[in-house]
Amino acid sequence: MHKSDYGLADLGLNHPGQVHRNLSVAELVEAALHRGEGVLTAGGALRVATGKYTGRSPHDKFVVDRPALHDRIWWGNNAPFEPERFERLYRRLLAYLEQRELFIFDGFAGADPRYRLPIRVVNELAWQNLFAHQLFRRPTAEELKAHEPGFTIIAAPGFKADPALDGTNSEAFIVLDFERRLVLIGGTSYAGEIKKSVFTVMNYLLPLKGVLSMHCSANQGEDGDVALFFGLSGTGKTTLSADPQRFLIGDDEHGWSDEGIFNFEGGCYAKCIRLSQEHEPQIWGAIRFGTVLENVVLDPATRLPDYADDSLTENTRAAYPLDHIPGAVLSGTGGVPRTIIFLTADAFGVLPPIARLTREQAMYQFISGYTSKLAGTERGVTEPQATFSTCFGAPFLPLAPTVYAELLGRRIDRHGTDVYLVNTGWSGGSYGVGQRMNLAYTRAMVRAAVSGQLRDVPCTPDPIFKVLVPQSCPGVPAQVLRPQEAWEDKEAYARTARALAARFAANVEKFGTVPAAVLKAGPQA
């Protein structure tokens, strides 16, 4: 019988080895175990190690600079890659894949049929194909028959680039070609590169259709009220949106159209360092057969995960499908958001734990995207570093920041959405002196905001950051709400706060086209 290559010849791969398409979870787990790619934990999850690349490698990501889209790309945020170099790298990658066993996942990015993107993920590792199966939207049998990929991602960790020959910065590479609708990933086994490449593609395509693409999680209450949680990795996006009292729509990536929101994915990619059943019961319970655990240390005898062990990385991860979360909204869709939460892990320890934002303040904070990079999320980051990431997701934005900011501003204007800034970082001092925010207090503040309990609470403007600090919040001591009271050295607090305000101002100056009303809403140094 003729061996099908499932259309790989269209990619230029004419002589692959055995090709598997859309295998089941059990089949992919079996293949990964048979090939020695991982081991089963005591709870049935597949544990894998990704080697020296345990986080994203942002300096190894490129966008092919083609004339038709040159003026559209935000080159201040994206490294250009010459088309000729791309073609040469692509030919070398195809030669590497000849005669190799390959795994294909055909599915979708985007739960809304009006805006979803048919994707194809081609892997040389079975466990990475399981990752794709669990993270993206899975097709029905009928959808699979008619599936035609609109974008293809090829991930071959075993193929290492030659920087002198290929024009890369290292052996690892993530190269996106929007014109060819192709993503090449090599030299790194970290599966997050697959996920975030698809997110970058959606961030390119959707705004051109008038849809706001967002680096946020989303959940909804029993009455259908939707809340969005913006924040970089490690700020609590997954933890806070996985609320047993609400229903999870998605934990990381969404679009906001005129009709409402929709999840890009069909699964979650949760950080699990220091995971506990007490504080994160939903994530704890989701880690079972079918889940991929990245770089989690296991007890060699019992195969029980040690979530406190960071000897491999702080960026330990669990990838599982949404249906592992009780009560998750499996349709991946929801109505217009009633509440937006901007999450920031303030390493300086001067931002209030929660503050309400005016429309202009919301625009300012969105453009700023202030947070701290947390250890392990990127290579080379070993302790929190203060940073500004436009739209709380700058590494994944191929278009200019104002494109996304203007879309958000129009959504807030149209729907009157409440916006809050929540600091999940430090209190009582900067990193190394103060303490991390109490998670129980953070949960209480977020629940009060999402339920509308803070809407009519009197607020006091912060003297430096000008955001509106509630005078009270159910379940939270009043003094916790005022960050200066947690500092023993009040003068040190004032100096640190003014220094951070100056950083805000210097960052926003880079954009040059921010409306005056939005600039005026920013901090005053």
C-alpha cells in the first residue's frame, strides 16, 4: 500500500520516514516512551527534559524581511532575517528531516470559526507533538478530513544552526515567514517556542481583521460575566484565572472581536514551580495522564514530582488540555469582558496591591506593560528584573504597539469595561528586602474586582502613580492596600517610587505618538 506523506511533499520534504498524523494521546505517549523521550510519573503524566534550553530564547527569534510586509512589521521589536538566508536554512532543515520518523498535528488556533487559523505542526519528537495536540484546538473527524493548513510550524530540536553559515545568533533558531506562512524551529527542545510562535502569527493576522489579539487569560462567572487577566509569564495569570468559583475560558491567549472573546488554544501551559494542592488545586488536579511535564524533577524511586526542586530551572511547566480543568468552558468562547486585570510583579515593591484605572490610565499601563521578568522564563534571567513589555506581551508582537493599544481603547470606550492594576510582586521593600504578595490577599482582591464589589468603593489617588487605590476590600486588611505603610523606611519608599515613575516616563517617550491625555495619566516622578 502506498505510504502517505500527508502533503509533506508540498513543503519540499520528499522522502520522510514513517509519518504519523493526529495520533491519539495514548499513541503519542506510547511513542514517546518507546523512543526514550520521557518517563511516566506516578500520577501518569509524561515527564520530559529539554536540555539546556529550559525557556524561550528571544535573541534567537527572527522575522523574514520580505518587501511586501516590510513597512508593516515593528522592526524595533523584531529581528529581520534575509529571505536568501531563510531559503538556505530551510533547505538544510529539510535535508535533515529526510528519512526521519515524523509526527503531524493538524488543528486550529482560535476557537471562533470566523477567525480561527488552520495550523499544521510537524515534529521529530513524539512528546512535542503531544504538546501541540494538548495546547491547540483539536479538529473533529470531519474537520480533519477537510483540513488545509494556513500556517505550518516545523520543530526539529535535533537540527542545530551554524551561525556563520545561517546568519543566526546561536545553534537555536525560531524564524517566522509571514509571506510563506511558515515557521522554522530548531536547536531547542523547549516546547514553549512552538506555542509562542503560533501566538505571534495570530498577533500578526488578527489585528488586520479588526480583532484585538491579547496575551491574557480569561474566565467567566455563573452569570456569564467575563474577566481578562493580562500579564507576562510568572505574574499569576494562570493561577488567578484558574479560580474554582469561576469557569476557565483559557489561560494565556485570546482574541476580542465585536462579538466577544475567544481562546486561541485548547489547553494550558502552566508554570508549576512550587505548585501546591492547597493553593492551586485546579492545576494540581490537571496533572495526570496526557499531561506533559517539562523539566520537573522526579523522585527516582517513586516517580513523584518534586515541584519545589528548581535545580533544572525555575521555569518548570505542565501542558494539559482544558478538559483537565473542572468546569472549563470547552467552547473557548465568551461574551464581552466586564473586567480587565493588568497583572504586574513589581520588583521595586512600590505599586499598590490593587488600583482602579481610568480609561486613560488603562491605556498608559497597557502601553507600558510594566512587570518583572521572573527567573527561568528566559535564558539568563536568574532573578527578577524590572522591565517594560508593551501590551504585556512585547516579545510576541510583530505589529506596532499603537495598533494593539488603539484596539483596546476602542473596546473599553464601547463597552465600559472596568480595568484594575494588580501587583503580585513585592511588598514592604524591593526584591531581596520585601516579601512576595500574599496569594490569599491577591485572590480576595481579584475576586472583589471581578464581582463588582470594588466598583463603588471610595478610592484615594496614589500620590506618585495616580492610580485609584480602594480604601477597603473584602478579606484584605486596610493597611495592606497602601504600599508605603508596609515599608519601615518611608523615605526609601518615596525614593524608590519616584525612581520607578521616572522609568515609566522614559519608557513611554520611546513611542512618541502617545496621546496627551494618556501621557498626563501616567506617574509623576
